[in-house]
Amino acid sequence: MQVSAKGILKMSKREMPKIARSKQQGFSLVEVLIALIIMSVGMLGIASLYVQSMQAGRTSLFRHNAVTLAGDVADRIRANRTAGVVYETPAGADNNCIIAGATCSAPQMALQDILVWQLQATDTLPNGQVVVVFDNTVAPPTYTITVTWDEPGLPPNTYEIQVPISGI
């Protein structure tokens, strides 16, 4: 060691402590493995969130189809209000009532409507079914429309509306 004119100690490179010369030169293998584990847990969380969002989107689409179908059924019933209990029939019939100029009675039109919405239910919903119950013991008479469908991994879903028909 040397002392300068200003009283500062100077060290040569040989005299420097060994601690100052040993420097870390990168990441250790343990640090890399820990970072990889943390990142893989995060990626699994993102994948799980993606799957849940896909399921929610599918459920939303089916519910939208059920609400639209129930609205269509209600509109058809309002247009043919005198058919009454004929709408409770589980199977419809093709009576060619949708052809322009065709003359159909109220029961024939109701059977045509049932056929149309049962086809719509099976086309737009998995195991889709429409059930209509007519209650003429209340004033005004009321139709209860129930749309049911299945989704994988969930119990059967149901959407139900009541349609009061006045002026019968």
C-alpha cells in the first residue's frame, strides 16, 4: 500500500480483497426452474379462464335461442288465439298452412305452428323441446310456454313464460 500526497491510500490490484473480484455471471439453474414453474401456473390459469369463457358463451347462445323461440311461440299463439287446447298437442302436422292463399282452421294452424317450433327447437337447441299448457280457468286464459334443452356437464335448462290471451 502506498499513501499519496493527499493522504489517500492506494491499493494495487494484487492487494484488493477477493470478495470484490468474485462476481455473479448470470442466473442459476434453480432460479430458471422457479421462474418456469411460476410462468406455467399462470398459463394454466389463463387456459382455465379461456375454457370457462367458451362455456359461458355457449350457454349464452343457447339461452338466447330459447328466449327467441319462446317469443316466436307466444307470437304464433297470439295470432291464433282461438285454438285453445290444441296448442298442448305434443306433435304437430304439416297442413300446408304457410302457403299463400291457403285456408286453414284454427286447429290446423295450431298443429302447423307446433310442427314449426318443434323443428326450430331441435335445430337451435341440444335436445330442445317446447311444451305449451293452456289454462282457461283464469281470466284472461293463459298459455304457459316452457322451452327445455340440455348442455354438457350441466343439469337440463328451462326457460318459461306465461302469455295471457284476452279477447277469446
